[in-house]
Amino acid sequence: EVQVVESGGDLVQPGGSLRLSCVASGFIFRSYVMNWVRQAPGKGLEWVSGIYGGSGVTTYADSVKGRFTISRDNAKNTIFLQMDSLNAEDGAVYYCTDWRYWGQGTQVTDAR
């Protein structure tokens, strides 16, 4: 059974930081590019960042480049998203996905 579970969402102040985690199981994790995708209230899905399985090469949306850092630990089937300099536009449900499987999401809320 495949499972993808995100965690780490919280209320954040402008300029604050947060670290999201995603643990996956049931497939060969290290073989796949893993991504973070977000959905703000009333908006569509927005791809945020991706990380290759073997090389660890990372890619970012322009909206988060320089503020967010994606990483992975293949031994623990886990990816992370370090989010710094958060602003109101970053408030959203954040999903972890390899485009086949999706977690339930974790909520990041602007605390203002």
C-alpha cells in the first residue's frame, strides 16, 4: 500500500520560517522525482519545487526561488521543504507528490 504523509504546517508570521516534511512508503522512493505542490484558497494547484531521486538536483518555481530549499533523505523515504522569508502569498495547503501519488496535504496559514 502506497502512503504519502505530509507534516509541519502551521501558522506563520510574515518573514518567518517553517519546515515541511513528507514521508512516503510503498514504492521505490529513491527512483522518483519528488515535488511540493501548493494550493492557496480559491486558487489552482501551483508547483513549488522538485528534487531528483538519485542526483538530488533541485528545481524551484520563480515565486519561491531563493527563499525555499527542498531536500531529501532517501534512507528515510523523506523529503523536506525549508521555507524562509514567508509572506502572505505562501499561505496554502502544501502537497507532496511524485505525480502518481499524493498526500493529504499540510496547511500553512498566514498568521496576520
